[in-house]
Amino acid sequence: MGKIIVKLVKKLCLAFVMLYGINMILSGVDIFIPINIITLALTTALGIPSILGLVAIFYLI
């Protein structure tokens, strides 16, 4: 049980770093993906494809 929690926390931290990094990279193009529970959950579950999907949704809205 403890290993699962540690693995989940590691994935959450990596998802946060990925979202923060993509926001820093794309700030010059005025793209901002908010870092909240929903985006963290999507990025934790799906990884990089979810970030690409969030960027695509940003352009659609």
C-alpha cells in the first residue's frame, strides 16, 4: 500500500513539473494552462498526450 502512495505522489510531482515547464516554454506565445486539480489529474493519468490535448483545447476556446 505504501509503495502505491509513493508512486502516485511521484507521478503528481512530475505532472506538476511538466505543466509548470510547458507554461514557462509557451509563455512567449501567450498560452497558459492553469495548474489545478483537473489538469493535474489528467496529466497524472495520461501524461504528455493530455498536455497536448490541453493546449489544443486552449486554441479551440
